[in-house]
Amino acid sequence: MEDVRNAYRQLVKTHHPDKFLNEDERKAAQARMIELNLAYEEALKLTTNRRNAAASYNRELTEEEAIALADKMLRRDSPESALRQLERTKERSGDWYAMQGHVLMVLEMYESAHQAYREAVRREPNNNVFRQGALNAAVALKESRTFQGRIKKLVKKLLHRKA
């Protein structure tokens, strides 16, 4: 913002109508000043909007907000963004860890997914959905460590590079 202000002031000094004695030059300078003032106002709006957007994005979320945003990012096929949304809360219940496990499964990070689901189960031992998630992550982890699992991952990686 300071850079914008400094640039504006420098341009005002060089284009101010009072610097010109010739009437045509003064009118041209006046027109430039109008454009300059409009541009400066727009630049201030943009920097203010960006600052407000950044502040809004960086604010801490409730657990429910973080889970809802993570779910939305997953539906948009953006699991990395989903993880970032989850990290925006300090509250972490079984539901939070289950969502983290789900996102990590999508990212094929099976060991981390299994750990997340295990934490969800530790927090809510009677939740069968969390237990099923932990089991699915454990099976996926085991399969990914087999020869066939490694070949599958390699083929996926090669296909992804070509796309």
C-alpha cells in the first residue's frame, strides 16, 4: 500500500496542472490528474479488498466450518486444499480426525490416513464409521506395500504425467 501511495505522489508531482503555464498543457495535465486519481482510488480498493480477503482466509475456523470447507474442497477434487482448511482449526474431535483420514485416503497417504482414523477411534471408540475408515486405511496401506500395489502407483503416476 505504501508503494502505491509513493508512486501516486510521484506522479502527482510531475503531472499536476499548476506546473504548466500553457493552457493546452494545463488541460492535458488536468485530464491526466483525473485518470491518475481514478487509478489511485481503484488501487486503494484492490489493496483493501486483498487485505480483507487475506484476513478472512487466515482467520481460525470452528471445527464445523473447517470440516464443511474440507468436504467442499474434496467435492471440487482439491484434497490439498481440504487439508489446508482442516488445519485452520485448533478444535479436533473424532469427526475432525475422520475427515483428515478421508482426505489422506484420497491423497493415497495411507499410513497417515490410518493414524488419523485411529485417533478418531481413540476419541470415539464406539463409532463404527471411524473403525471402518481405520480398517480401510490399514488394508490400503498393506496393499500399497505389495509388489502389485507399487506397480499400480507407478502406472498412476506415469498416466498422471502424460495427462
